[in-house]
Amino acid sequence: MAKLLATDLDGTLFYPGQIKTCIPKKNIKFLQRWIDSGNRLIVVTSRSHEFVDKLKDEIKRPFDVVACSSAEIYADGNLLRDVAIPNKTLAEILTIINDDLKPLSYMMTTKGYPCIINANREVGNFFLFFYRIWKFFQFKREEPFIVSNEKFLEQLNNGRVYKIMIFFGLGHSKNKFTKELNKQFRSKYSMLEFSWTTKVIEITPYGCNKGMGLKYYTEAMGFKKEDVYVVGDSGNDISMFTEFYENSYCMRHAYTSVRKYAKHTVSRVYKLEKMLLKGDNNNEQN
């Protein structure tokens, strides 16, 4: 029976960051051997499907995609799932959040727009200066974006919105702030999905987190739970760890508050080869 490897991108498959490629060479070689052995690969990410599509040139093997934390799911090149956030509900919630908390910016992913940035006009230039610096050092991992409060509003009201990311600011204190705020949002706005990644809170449609999306995919494709292996590093990967706990791997550099949800840790994705392909179930040797 073929086995399935489900991997996050940023901080996981992309770790450590490269300049000329998105994925480190050792990780690519492992994925190729994994697929060539008759197994399947699925990329599970909050990024857009348009970005993930570019990875075909690096992996050079077929793989499936859970994009926007499962708002979009593709299997064998076909769209398996397409769920958007209700526009009116989202607009009402963002109005409340904006009035009460005044975030620095919002980042939206919609059908046709991988990233639209809406910046608070009081701090817009400050935020965009640091955002562009951060984007530059993403190198090949950079996702196209536009800065337009007008386009953001247009898509908020009439577009097919898959994901919203809310950014509250820089500084270590914002990590704890956003983590606690995410808990409040999950309780208060149960009609949507919320997850936390360092200084950012991510909103997706109800039923669309990574764990639910991967469960949807595995059931549709006929995979048994014991044949599914998951690896990730951040708060939005916790749902994968809990759904597929027995074969869950968290990156060793992740926050302790994330690592505790996975059964195993691993320092690099390619080091899974020893355990998953060669059957060595002992702890990873660095």
C-alpha cells in the first residue's frame, strides 16, 4: 500500500532557506526517492495554489496540494475542494477587529490574487518598508503581492476569499499577544477557522484548517490513517499533528508550544528518509 507524506513549506520543506531554489537539494532528493518508491506527496500550506505550482520545476515529480490551509485542494491536477469565506461574515468580523485592535495590516488571498495587502494608513509606510525588506530576503520563496486598500475592499465585498492574515506588529511581545488573541477569536467567531503563526493570525473558511483538509483528502483518496505521515513547524500545523498524531513530526526549531502537539521531532525533512523509507525507527542521529 502506498504511503502519503504531507509536508508544510515555510520553516519545514523550505528549511533552511535557500537563495537560488525554494527547496534545499537534500530535501528534493528525498522527495524524489519517496515518490519513486511508489508513495505519494502532498504539500499542505497556507500559501496560494499559484505559488505551490512553481515547485513542480524543483521537485520534478507529481504531487498533490492543500492550499490556503485547505480552502483549495488539488489531487492529480484536478480541483477536489474549493471553499471561500462568506463575504458578509468576514467583512463584519474584520470591522470589529479593526475598530477594537487596529492591526498594522491585513493580507488577503483570493481567486486570482495570491496576496493583497491592506495597510493601516497611520502606519502604512512603516509596515511596508519592513515588509519589503522581509520579502526581499525570501528570494525564490517570495510570493507576488499588491498593495491596495481599494482592491482589498473590492475583494472583501465581492471576491472569492480563501484566507486573511492579520499582522499586529513587530517585537517578541507580539508573539504572546497574537497567540492569546487567537484563542479569543476561535471562541468568539466559531463560524470561521483561526490559527496562530508567531505574530500573525490566519483566518480561513469554517472546516478549512490543515488537519481537516488533509483528512478530507485522505478519505477521498482512500488512504488509511496509519499510512499518512505529516511534518510541519508552526501553529497552523497543529491540526495536522493532532489529526495524524501517531505519524506526526515537528521541526526541532519550532516553538515548544507547537512541538508538544507532535509525537516526534526532526531537524530536517530529508532525515525522514531513514525512518520512513529505510525502516529505522530509532531516534534521528544528527
